Amino acid sequence: LNSDDPAYFGGYLNANIRAVQAAFGFDAATWYRLARNSFEASFATDEEKAGWIARLDAYFAGAGMITDSRP
């Protein structure tokens, strides 16, 4: 998911996420996997990826949403 030129098209990321959730009803494991994939596929360094994934893990754990789908 992304927001391609939100000022021009009006597609802000939070609105896109809400629309996807309304259409598909993703569970926490799916949202986690989408977020993790975005970091893993990025051009960030391995160190940066590890840091962002650690933050993602902390967020999902803190919200009680870590699932068995996590690697």
C-alpha cells in the first residue's frame, strides 16, 4: 500500500489503509506481514531494516497483536 501523490489524487495512506480494511477485513497477521514485507523489500541497509522490523515487532507486541505468522 502507498499513497501516490496524495495532494493531487487525495489518496492519503491512512485513507487507503481504511479502504483496504473495509474491503478485505485483514487480520493483524496480514497487516503485520504487509508491513514487514515493505521493510524487507526496501532499499534500506540490513541494519536499518532490522531496526524498523524491531519497532514493528514492538508495536504489534505492545498492542497484543503478535501472531503465529511472524517468522
